[in-house]
Amino acid sequence: GTTDLGEFRASFTLFCPTDKALEIEHKLTECFMALWYAQALKSSTDAGEV
């Protein structure tokens, strides 16, 4: 669904050790955003919007 801040919302739920939760959250967010940005860049390049 959409949010008042943007067009896309994603959530992940997984079981992990409490002391590793923040580190895992940051790594997942970093990886997701890198993949999202690469796809957005590819899409805008394909559409001639660079």
C-alpha cells in the first residue's frame, strides 16, 4: 500500500537474537534500498529520464 510519505511501503518480519536485531535491520534496509535505487535508475534510464 501507499503511505502519506511515499508511494511504497515494505515490511520484513523475522526472528533473530535481540542483540543482533538492530544490525540486521540496518543491513536489510541498506540492501533493499540499494536494490530499489538500482532498479529505479535502470527504469529512468530505459525511459530516457536521466
